[in-house]
Amino acid sequence: MTAILSNLQAVRRAVADAATAAGRPVDAVRLLAVSKTFPAAAVREAYQAGQAAFGENYLQEALDKIGALRDLPLEWHFIGPIQSNKTRAIAEHFDWVHGVDRLKVAERLSAQRPALLPPLSICLQVNVSGEASKSGVAPQDVAQLANEVARLPRLRLRGLMAIPAPADDPAQQRAPFARMRELLATLNAQGMRLDTLSMGMSHDFAVAIQEGATIVRIGTAIFGARDYGGEQ
Ligand SMILES: *Cc1c(COP(=O)(O)O)cnc(C)c1O
């Protein structure tokens, strides 16, 4: 059995166990396999092991992989920081974008989404760690941005995403995830219909699932440690 197959099986089991322990249905949590820095062959191997949704951070690297894997019915999620001059390629080649934190980027993605494709699924990135993070909309500004993005015709606002500052202690991990759950509940109480909380990575997905994550973004636990070759 290959490492990717056995890692995927272990991660699926851990995700299912965390959902069950939280009293949630196992299918309430989707696994997004984060394949950044790993080659198309690794993505193909994960697909053969039953994984169809992949997350990428770096646009050019992602476009190369998307091209090389055209023969597979994959779902691509852009999870990296978004520069406004890169929105067209993102709008053309991805199914989801998780890191939207300003209206200008959302407007460009909507305007550039090809008419023949379904609306692009969007998560707003929230800065739940204060100064520890540069990206993400401040929690008190989420509602306004959500209302503006929800009006854009070629986008489908799905929910919220966060990358909390790393913490080893589950008690410290929990607070930002709980805050995200409350923010989503507040938006839905105001009449929005958001179904997604994108939160939880290899080191903290169990706590994220306890706090309501519906998409966990997992790289290292599936593909192994990343080697940036000194270039990133
Ligand atoms: C790299 C990355 C992940 C995956 O992190 P792991 O710790 O390898 O599981 C998840 N989300 C985002 C936004 C990332 O950049």
C-alpha cells in the first residue's frame, strides 16, 4: 500500500471519528486534500484512492497541475492569498476560492467568471487571530463584506474560512474555531444561507470539527512534509 493511500485512509478515519465524537454525521465534514508543492502524480494517486477535491496555494503551480490532470474529474479549490492581477486565471480554472477578504477581489472574480461555468463558490477569510495574521477580514467587518459579496452575480457565497495562529494546545486551538462558528451562525440568523466553515489543518482538524468545520484542509497528514526547496 502506498503512503498516500494509507495516509488518506488514516485521515478519513480520524475525520470520521472526530465528527462522531462531536455528535455530527460523518458526511457533514468534507476532506480537502492540500496538494501544494506536490506533483501531479501525487494528486493522481490520491484520486485513485478516492479523493477528488484538492486545494492549491500558488497559482502557476496549480495551473500546471490542473492542465496535467485534465483527464480526471477533479474539484479545485484556491486557498492561497489572492493578488488582484491573478483573479482571471483563478475565476477560469477553479471551483472554489477560500481566501476572499476584500470586495475588489470578489468583484473581479465575479466579472471574470466564464458564463459557461457554474457560479464560483466563495468563502470569506476571517482574521480570527488579530495581529498574528495579515490576511482576512476583521470579524466586525464580516457581515458587511458578506452582504456585498452575496450580491455579485457570478459568485455563490458559501461561508467563512480561517487560518488561526498555530497552537499546540487544543484548549487554545478551540477559541478561534468557536468564534468562527458564532460568526457563521450570526450571518445565517440575519437571513444568509451559508453552509460552509472551512477550518482545520493537519495539526488542529479534530478541534475544528468539534466546533463545526464542514471542510477541513489537510496537506501534511496526506502527502507528507513539504519541501519548499528554499524557493518560497
Ligand atoms: C498549506 C495549507 C493547508 C494545509 O496545511 P497542513 O498543515 O499541511 O495540513 C491548509 N490551509 C491552507 C490555507 C494552507 O495554506
